[in-house]
Amino acid sequence: MNSVDPNLKSFLRVEPESHFPIQNLPYGVFRSSDRHEPRVGVAIGDFVLDLAVLERRGLLDSFAGREPRESPFARSSLNPLMALGPASWRRLRETLVGLLHHDEPRLRDDDDLVREALVPRSDAEMLLPVEIGDYTDFYSSREHATNVGSMLRGPADALNANWLYLPVAYHGRSSSVVVSGSDLHRPCGQTKSDDAPSPKFGPSRAVDFELEMGLFIGKGNTLGEPIAVESAPEHVFGMVLVNDWSARDIQKWEYVPLGPFLAKNFGTSISPWVVTLDALEPFRCPGPPQDPPPLEYLKSSGDRAYDIQLEVAIRPAGKSDSTVVCRSNFRHLYWNYCQQVAHHTIGGCNLRTGDLLASGTISGPAPDARGCLLELTTGGRNPLLLPDGLTRRFLDDGDRVTMTGWCQGAGYRVGFGEVTGKLLPARVGEASK
């Protein structure tokens, strides 16, 4: 059975605008009001399919194979499942598609099993899906790098000399990666205005969102053995939405000479559902042309971008409606995810199960495709107009930022749900103690 066939139908009703049809089946970790222990689930329409229940009832035996192993489903993270590798991932996906198919009776016609295994998504508390060991954030959008570089150095010197030759990145802080719905406090740190003789300490006045996507490593590599660019897809379990919150004024003062630190480590938000590369396969497309040609170890054949429509919305405190401020697409990234994995490991670095690699801000060529307020407001000089006469140079306390993304198929969508979070006031008193 072709698991991405657009004609596939589940026995569950799934609206065409839903992000979670049978062609998607993303993985997450959840708990519910009647069962508090975390376990692995799959999103299907308005439900979460409890894989621990299916396994206990013997419906995942075809996935398990003959080798005895500990259950990867009654777990608080996806890591044990991710570590099994691509052959197991695909076997499980085929099993789940078969069980959810509209003409398969084993689940459909067992009322007790349906009640136990299918949890309404409204009753599911989504948890951080992966135990993240390391987090790397790339800088792979040419439009973003050009826009930011133009503000810093002028249009003639927008891109640094190395940018067109390698995927630039820095190592982030995995301990402050949080799941969608987690609110974050405005960070404090040192800032320095251009005309000030010395820096001052206090809350950031330029907190920003950054529209990104991230990939999770499934099977890692041995220390000293790089992952070839063409082998990268076999090491990637799936993708999530990422909001890489940033404090631009702190970043401006601290980033020379070693790059972001406090400006980034106060929080990074990810969506709870991990969409597999198999689900995204029908939406593969060409990325931007690369000139000059990449060095040999970065040459990537075939289409390695995905047509993922992305949106960012802001809802100010006290308002009931959100305003979409950015519309971009994952396909705009200059450096694709295979090149990112290959470059990350070319020196011998060993990626491990659960490592998160974020794309960097995903900006496009259109004015409303700029993936952060730094770009949308030209560094705060041109405020963004919101309804009711409100403006934003950067985020205000109480602002809620929500990002979403989906691939549009013929009569169905393969989506990521959303990643959302609210900016809370700084803890000034605590920081100054």
C-alpha cells in the first residue's frame, strides 16, 4: 500500500483542511486526563492514536518483527523509536496506514479498542517529543542573510565571504528548547547603544521571533565517520516547526567575536508533532540554484527542498484575533537539510539520536516573506502596522506568536500543526539579585 497515495482514506472523518490526514501520521508524546503516563501517539484527524494501546493489543506485531525488544511506545520521548532506524520507521508507518484504512476492520469495528486507543486531541496534553541532546542552529536563507547583512554592513557587503561556500551555523542550548504552548520571559542581559560609552544591564527591548524549521536525527553516526550528503535522509527521522526567539539588542552587543549567547539561549519553541520525511516525500521540490557550485562533499543531487507553506501570526495582549505578519516557504532555503547534515559531520562530529538541527530564519523574496521582525521592520526603523492602530518594532510583553506550516496536496494537507508561545515580562528583580 502506498502510504502517501492522495486517494487513501481513513475510517475516521478527516476534513480537507486538517493537518493530519492518513497521508501524514506524525509522531508525538502525550498524556491524557484518564491516563497520566506519557506515551507515543500519532495524530489522525481530531484524534491521537495511542500506539502503546495498539502494541498491548497485538496490533503492531508486524512492525515488531522477530527480534525481542523493549517497547518504544510506552515512553516519555520518541528517542527509542527514532533509534530503530529507517527500515523500522517505514514498517511502522505501513502498519499504521493499514490499521487506519477505511476498509480495515480490526480497529474500525472494535468499539472498545476505538474508545481506548483513540484519544480526542482536545483531551491530549502534548509534551516535548524528543529528549534533545544537542541543538545546532543554521543560517541557511540567502534572503535572510542578505537582509540582515545589508543592515549591518550595507548591500555591497551583505553576505560574508564564506556564506556561499558553507552552511553557517552555531551550537545552541538544548536545555531551553520547549514544546509549543510554553510561555517565555523576556530575557535580561547587557546592551549598548551606539552612542553610549559603556553597556548597561536590563531587560531586552528588542525581542524577536524567527520562523524556522528543525529536523531530528534518528540514527546517528560514529565519531570520525562523516555522513555523506546523499545518505543524509536515512539519518533524519522527521521535521518540526521552530520559533528561535531572539533578543536583538543583546545579540548586537555580544555576538562579536564568537556569535550568539544570551540573545538565543533563553528559549526555543518547537511544535509537538514530528512529521516524517516519508510523509513529506510527495512535496519534494527544487531549492534555489547554488552559484558558485558547492564543494564536492556538499554537492547534492535531486530535489532536496520541500514545498512547505509557512505563516507567522501575532496576537497582542488583550486581543482575541491574531494578525498574519509573514508568509514564507521552506523551499526558499539556499542550503538544504542534506547539505547541513553533511557539513555538520564532515570534520568527524558524531550526531546522535535526538539531536535537533534548525534551519535558520526562513525568508523569501517577497516583502511579507521576511521571517522575523528584524527584517520586517528594517531593524525597528519601520514599525509593523497591526489592527486597531497598534504597531510593533519588536515584540511587546503579552504578545503571542503562532507559527504554522503545511504542504498542500490534491484535496488534503500534510501539516505540522502549530508552535505557539507568549512573551512574558522580564524577571528583573530576580535577575538583579
